[in-house]
Amino acid sequence: MKSKIPISLVWILPAQPVSYMHDCIIIGGGFSGLAAARSLHKAGKSFVLLEARDRVGGRTHTRYFDDGKYVDIGGQWIGPTQDRMYDLCREYGVEWYETYNEGRNLLDLNKVVKSYTGLIPKMDVFSLINIDWVLKKLERMAKKIPLEAPWKAPHAHHLDSISLVAFIRRHCYTKSCYKVVRVGLETVFACEMNEISLLHALFYIRSGTNLNVLLSIKDGAQQHRLKGGMQPLAEKMAATFSNHIRFQAPVREIHQEENHVRVVSDAGEFTARQVILAIPPVLLSSIRFTPELPLKKRQLLDKLSMGIVGKVFAVYEKPFWREAGFSGQVVADDHFLFQTLFDSSPAHGEYGVLLAFCIAHRAREFFSYEQDQRKALALNTFERYFGKEAAKPVHYADHSWAEEAWSRGCYAGIYPTGAWSNFHNTLAEPIGRVHFAGTETSDIWYGYIEGAVRSGERAAAEILKT
């Protein structure tokens, strides 16, 4: 398999002489860095974008097979209220289509697989009532969180002092309720429930509109996919300023001087009046800052970890499960490898793709095996749900974002207990001439590509005001 990257974007241009003064240096070529670059480019500012990888897209990546089929091993969906993403698609002529959402869904609970249609799985009535009550309670609580200042929410210190799992265990009265709620929330947050504070979970829910939106396909965060994959949109954004991009240029040092910033990278040294850091927060500690970042920011960075997500794909000549009346959607409790499955086929179903999400503890276990073992385990699971045809894909692929040196996890940075109440908005605050972007600095659609775009535009606006 291969990545389909325009030759113009792979070409590594020579660095400008150190004496050349840019208006801005952007570090990171994901959607956040590209959005910042796009804004500065439109404003006529001089800049250079330094990207450690040999491609743009960051935590999005479309992987192509030799026969032209593709899968999105990174972020792949957009949905209602993600207005900036839809605007970008229109501007760059990228079409979107509905995620397949017809037929019977499957619930794999207590080692029994049951099919159902609509939103309500086949479970005992008390567990169903309990699930509905817990999710609605989370949504009611999330509505009270001020997005610009979660630490000012009513009872914020208490909410930030307990983990999400403590809340879930307290309010789930049946084992089946707990198992289903846990699967859903692990899929949303990409971490163990004891790793995230209740306050951060509520902020995250409010940031993405509400919990129903985050969990849903129809009218939800998984409603649409982009034709051809997500990465082509990133490449189209980058094409207009490709001569400003340096690939394979990880940044090692950032030195703030009196009137400028000097950045040392593997592609050379660059100077600018301002810098935008648009990389995952866990990567900031690998950069040497002079002077050092303030203690408060360093302590927050020490506390943040990344979610752990693996995506597992089986590609078939056709989406055969549709003919059998299945949606391709599965929810499974922790007796099995994957939390959820989706139909991830292209727009018109020219070929079929089953996508499984392997998150948190399940991802750590699954990716401890060699790929041949992983493939066998995954196909056995797919066969369990959709029959013998599922065991014979034309392609298999899996990817763990925790293994990526320039991401170290996905979807986003996770705030543990105490982080919001003790450190507030420290992550996004500029330090002198250094500004911070990335989806983790967005108060709208935190953790999503939409949040990344908004954060890049916000950081660029800070530059343009100076």
C-alpha cells in the first residue's frame, strides 16, 4: 500500500538563510497549522510551515492501496455545527456523502449477539431506562459548563475532583447498563473512564454540542465523510502555499529573543517575529525552549496524556453485509477486541470497508500482538458478526496512533482530575511571541478536526493583531 501525496508537497525545499525574517513560523502541518497558514497567506504575511512528517494532515491520513482503494486511518467524519469544515469543503471543491446508516445494528453483550433497528438495542427494560437516564443526566450537566471557562462552572472543583468512571459507576444500576455506557463513552473520549475528570468529560460533551450528537451518525458527528478521504482536503489547503512548507523538519529548539524568535529544526534554522505551535501537547516537552516555558504551563503539559485509538480495516469487493440487511454497526462489551464497528465504505459502495475501533485498554492489548496475529483476531471477530465472507477481505490494515512519533495518540489530549480547576486555560495562552494552537486549545469541537481548524484560525488572528 502507499500514500497518495502530490509530488509538489513531498519536495523538501532548502531552508532560507537564518538572517531572513519571516512574519511567522508555524510548527505542525495538521489541520490546525494549515488553517493558520491559510489565514496568514490570505493576509499577505510571510511565513514558513515546519512539518516533521513527509506529508500534511497530522492526525488525519488517507492510506491508499495499490488498486486505488483507500481507508482513512485518522479522522474521517464531519457533522452538523462543524461549520468551518463544511466551508472548507465548499471552498476547495471537496464533496461529502452520508455515512451508511441503514439496516440492522448488532449489540454484542454478555457474549450474546442481538440485532436491532433504530437507536434502542434489545436489552432488559430496566437497563434501557437506566442508560437513557445516565446519558440525559450527563447532557443536562454539560449544558451548565461555560466553554470559555470550564473551571467557572457550578461546582467545578467537585466535578474536577472525581473521574468519569466514578460518576458512571454511581449511576449505572445494572451491569448491562454500565457495560453499554462504558463502550459508548470510551468511543467518544478514546481513553479509560478513570483517566478523565468528570469536568473535562462535561466540557468535551458541551464543546461538541451534546452527547447525542457525539454518539450519533444521523444528525451527529459521524454523519458525513469526504469523497476520496480526509487527507485530500488537507493537501488542497496546502497547495496554495506549498512553497512555504518544509517537510521532515521536526523542531528541536525555540529561542525567544528580544525582537524575534529563532527556531532550530532538522531542516535548518529560521527566524520570525512570531511562532505558532500547532502540534499535540505531549510533543511540546520534546522541544527545548529558551527561556523555559512558565512553570504553570510545564506542569499542565506533564499532566496531559493522549487518548489511545487503533483503527482496524477489512476491505472487500463489495459491502456484502448490506445485502443481508445489516448496517455494519456493532457495539461490543469488553469480552471482545473492539468497542465499535462501522460501515466505512466509499460514497456509492463501489467496494466494502468494515472499520473497527480499538480503544484504550483494548488497543493496548490488541497492538501488543504481531500484525499477522492481529489480522487473524480481527477477521475472526468480523466473521462472528457477518459470516464467513467477512473472513476473506481483499485488503487488511490497522493503525495505532499511539505508535506515531509525531502524534503519540489520538483523538486528543486528556485532562485528568484537577487539571482544569488548577491550570485553567494555560495551554492556549501565548508566551511572549509564541502562540499555541491545536484542537486541544479550542473551546468548540475540542478533539475534532473542526476544533483544530478553529484553533489555527484563532492563533493566526492573534498574530495579525500584533
